[in-house]
Amino acid sequence: MNVSEYRTETTAMLVKLNERQISIFKSLQRIDKHLEKLNGKVERNEQAVTVIRTWGAAMVFVVPIIITLVMRLVI
């Protein structure tokens, strides 16, 4: 193998490597966009869970008081 063949093969391998690198970069961009979308959904779900837990905790204290007051008024 002479120098010109070696250079040709090396250049061809570098071009393939460059194309593969571009392909990987584009795939990573798609994955990042998808993860951003999923993170937004997760954030909304966490907020909803927080609201539900807050109302649930408030009801744990309020409902027994209301039941006690109603029972005292009835009896």
C-alpha cells in the first residue's frame, strides 16, 4: 500500500466518521426535544399531585370538625 492509497482510505474513513457523528448528533437533538416534552408533563403532574395532597390534608382536618359540629347540633 502506497501513501496515496493510504491517504484515500483514511480520507474515506474520516468522511464516514464525520457522517456518523452528524447522524448521532441529530439523534441526540431529537432525544433532547423528547425529554424536554416529557419533563414538562412530569412537572405538570407533580403540581397536580401537590394540589391533591394539599386538599386531602386540609380535608383530614376539616371533615372531622364539620362532622363533630353536625353531630352536636343534631343531638
